[in-house]
Amino acid sequence: MIVSLLWICLSIQTAAGQETFFQFDDLDVEELSGESMTGSDQIIYISDRWKFMSGDNTEWANPDFDDSDWSVISTNLTVADLSFVDWEGIGWFRKKLRVSGELAGKPLALVIDRHLGASEIYLNGEKVYELGRFSTNPDRVEPYSGNELPVIVFPDTTVQSLAVRFINPNNVESTRIFGNNGFRFLLADWKTHQDQVLSYISNWTGISMFYAGVLLTFAVIHLLLFIFYPREKRNLYFSLFAGGLLLITYFLYRLELASFTIATISFLRFALFFEIIVLAFAVRLMYSINEKQKSVYANLVLIAGLLAASFVYFYPADLVWIRELIILIFVAELLRTLYLMYRSRKEGAWIIGAGMLFFVLGLITSLLINFQFISGDVRIINMTGSGLLILSMSIFLSRDFAVTRKNLQQKLVEVQELSDRALEQERIGKEREIERRLLEAENRRKTTELEEARALQLSMLPKKMPSVNGYDLAVYMDTATEVGGDYYDYSTEQDGSIVLALGDATGHGLKAGIMVAAAKSYFHTLVHEVDLCTMLKRISSGLRNLNMHLMYMGFILAKCQGNRVQITIAGMPPVLYYSRKSNSVEQIVLKGLPLGGNVNFPYQTKELQLDRGDVLLLMSDGLMELFNQDRDILGMEKIEQVLLNSVDFSSADIIQQVNHLAETWTGGKDPEDDITLMVLKIPEN
């Protein structure tokens, strides 16, 4: 994929450099000035539209030669350009230039952006440079190989003639590979360009050598591990994988220095060849890590990769799409094998997964940079991504080897201790049998105590709600454990009024049961003496004096006297009030802290005037916090709807409808919290 990205980059650069216009007019003199220098590179862009004549005649170097009948094409010599001229592999290009006074007599760098052959450069009829070894005999031509820093000096501000005698004996192959056959020249400040070229070569060489050294180290270490332990073939595949990346690094290094010359083709062939080889060994390595993969299939994939790489080497341009398809197949196979490792919960698979993630992110980032969506250095990103993949694979193999060795040592220790363990296990077995029986007896005792405590708790609760003239009352409780934390009660007055109580202690079990017992005692002690808010404060103070850490109790009190009802709430869900007159359900929300905390909290009361057919629904939070199979909470809205649809029923039937909602919502599962419901209805007759 790294080499493929490079080819994409080459294609983009080639397309970007082409400015082909197919017209046959005389070219005007191209004006060049210091203001033409752009960017930090101080580059002067020369149009690639030159006058051209196929064939060879040294008289064409003469600045006074009449070239008015020559064709005007791009020096890139693309396939489109060649369709307009008679190209036989050799020809001349001419261009007229005029430089400003600030450039006259100044040494300028002749920047060779691309050069796919050999050439002679003439300035005002005099040969100033030979790029490569030029010869009219194609067999004796040595193409330009790059890394030179030619200097050109325009003597004055008059019109200058620049002629290039160019030959490309490899034009068929360069057309297939790059889509063009020619060259492109730019000008730049010589000192700036020299410093940048030398700096680039130095930096790129340092980076490449460092990365190559890292790859060589990994390759040698794992090759030695394979030599010392041949049964562990994963080290061999990894060594070949790292070695292949090392060769790709070398060829990419040479590609960068070759800079669009004929030498690029040879390095590109090798890079494309080893790219597929590397991916083939990477897939074979992943197969060896995933023990469930059959070795016959894995070896066939490796052989197929070697054959495909050979075809790509000999036909790099003809098999472009096949090569890309093979690469995509190998990458998909890597990801598929990694997924199978995750699915089978292969220990340490996340290590390779992390490396693969960085590798893929590097490829994506490189594509975005190549297509100029973001800025960055593709080479550093590719090296970082592939380097992290190599590192992750090496860490996985090293870790797996260490784990295997550790397990082997553990097995040896287990075998050594087996005889001693047999006797020890027999003794331990008898002790555990005794402990099991004691534990069963203790569990039976605790179960009995909890059942007795539950019976005691339930005995403290009213068996049924009283029959009070003018009220239809019903109550329901379902505890989540043997000893629940919910509580309900009532107290009647001589004047026919009744005080209803509903509470919810923190948690469940014995502590919650103690809180309930204490609350009941305080309720019946205070209900005839104080108002509702004072009663809450007194009960809160009493519960706090129990010194039960982090234990609190929510409470609802409702005093019903005729059609007038006073309600106060301490840390409990809202009371639902159905009004027959408005045919709507209202939430009575009174904010207040649970009892057992702040004893001086200013609790609030709300008074309602009930009419015939009105309903009050009091509940603990266990109902509204029920979960369904998707872990969605029941909430208040559905409870309100059920109440609204059940207002014509009796209190007991309303509770039955709410319970049906709870069972439907939970799918019949036992509740996770206590549920207590209390319904008060004013009969309609």
C-alpha cells in the first residue's frame, strides 16, 4: 500500500505538471524576473510549452535558427502530445527567454523536475550541460539518473535562446509506466536550492537509514529466534516480513533520489514486487498466529502472493488494477484474520489490532495528504504507521513466547508437585466437606432468621386498609428480598379523619427492617400529637439517633379529613392526583430530604380539595424504576396513563391495573427494588 500511495503521488505530480496546449503559433518570449520566484524554494516556473521538432540536427541549437514552423507542445511528451507530432525517440526543444536585470549574470539553479532520458542543453548556441550520456545511438544512451545541481547564467537582459537536444530510447516503457516521455525544467535561486537539496538528501538519508536499521534489527533478532527454535515458524515469517519492508525502504529511498528519471522504473518495479511479497508474508504470519487457520490454505495464499508479485514485476503498468486488487485482498485478509482472533478471544490480539489500526490510519492520512486535503509528510507518516505495525507484531510474538515459556515452567512445577497435591487434595476435600456442611447449617439458620424477621416485619404492617366512610382505600406491597425496606401504615382519628403513611428505607435486609420498625413506632407515637411537617422532623431526628451509617428513609404523609387532604413528602416520588372535574392526572411534587439526615429541613405541605371520583396514588420508587429487557426505565408517564384509564375502577382494581403494567414491562421478572402502592379514591356515590 505504501508503494501504491507513492505511485498515486507520482501520478498526481505528473498531472499537475502538464500544461499542454496544442496550437501551432509562434511563442512569445517568456519574461522572467525576480518577482517570479515563489515560496521558500525561490522557484521560477517556466512554462512547459516549448517549440519542438522531431529528429536531430545540431544547427537547431543556433539562436538565430528560424523555428517558426515548429510545433508547440509540452516538454512532458505525453501520449496526447505525441499524437500531434512525429516522434521517433529523439528531438529538439527550443524556448526564448528574457530575464530581468536582477537575474542577469546571476547563477540560477536549473531544477530538473523530471527527465526520462538523456539530453544536451544549449544556451545561446553553446552547450552548457549534458544530462546523462547523450548519443544518437539508442544502445549507447545512458539516461540521466538525478542528484545533480546544474547552474545556468543568463549573461544579460536580451532575448536568450534555450535549446534542449533530447532522446528517450525507453519511451515505450516510460509511456506505460508514467504516461509521458519527456522532461520538465524549472529555475531557482542556486544557493537556496543547493541548501534545500543537500538538506533534503541529508534528512531523508538519516530518516531512511534509521528506519532501515530498526527493520534490520527486528529481522535479525527474529531470524535468530527461528534458527534457535525452528518449530516456531512465526519468527521466520515475521523476519521475512520485516526484511521485505527493509528492501521496500531501500527502494523508496532510491526512488526519492531518482526524481522522475528512467532509474525510477527499476526501483519502482522492485518496490511493487516486494510490496506484494511483504503483504503475503504478513498474511502468512497472521495465519500462523491464528492456530485455527489450516496450514495448507495458508501456504497456498503465500504461493499465490509470490506468483502475483512476479507478474507485477514484469508487467507493472499492465497489471495496475490487478495489483491493487491483490493488495486490497491481502489487506482484507489481514483484517479478517485479526477479526477472527478477536472473536475467538485470542490472548494479546489487541496488540496487533492496535498496530494495524495505526497502520491503516497512516494509509488514510497519506491518501488525504496526497490529495491535498491536509498537509504533512507522507514518508514520515508511512514509516510511523508501518513501524508501529512491526513493533506491535514483535511485541505480540515476544509476549506470546514469554507466556508460553512461563506456562511451560508452570506445568513442570505442577507435575513436580502432583504427588504431593494428591494427598493434600484428599485432606482439603474432607475439610471442605465439613465446611460445606457447616455452611449449609449456617445458611439454614440465617434463612430461618430472615424468614422470621420478614414475618415480624409483615406483622407490623396493617393486614388490610380500614373501611372509612367516604374513602375507598387499597394497598399493595412486593418486597425484593426477605426483609424489605418499604413501609405503609395508617392511623384513624375520632373525628373520622385518617392519616396515611408510606415509606421507603435505604436498601434492603435487616438494617432496612430496623429502620421500618423504628419509623412505625415514631409514626404511631406522634400521629395524634403534631402536624405532618413536625412529625417528619421528629421521625427524622429519631432515625438519625439510631446511628445507622448512610441509612435514610423516604416518607409520604397524607392526612384525609372529609374532602380535604394534606400531603407532605420527604424524598419520595410524586403523588399522582386524578381530578374527575378536569379528567387529568397531576403530579404532586414536594421537594424534601429523606429522613435521618437534616433534622431541621423545612418540609412543605400541600392541601387538596377532593371531589367525588378523585383518586390519589402513593407509591415507592420501586415502581417507576422498573427496567424492561432493554434496560429502559418505566418512568411516570405510563403509570399516569394507566391511572387515567382506570379511574372508573375501585382502588383495589386500580392497583391491579398498575401491577399488570409492571408485570408487562418487566416480562414477569422479579423486581430489583421493593414496590408499595397505596390508592385513595373518593367514591362517586
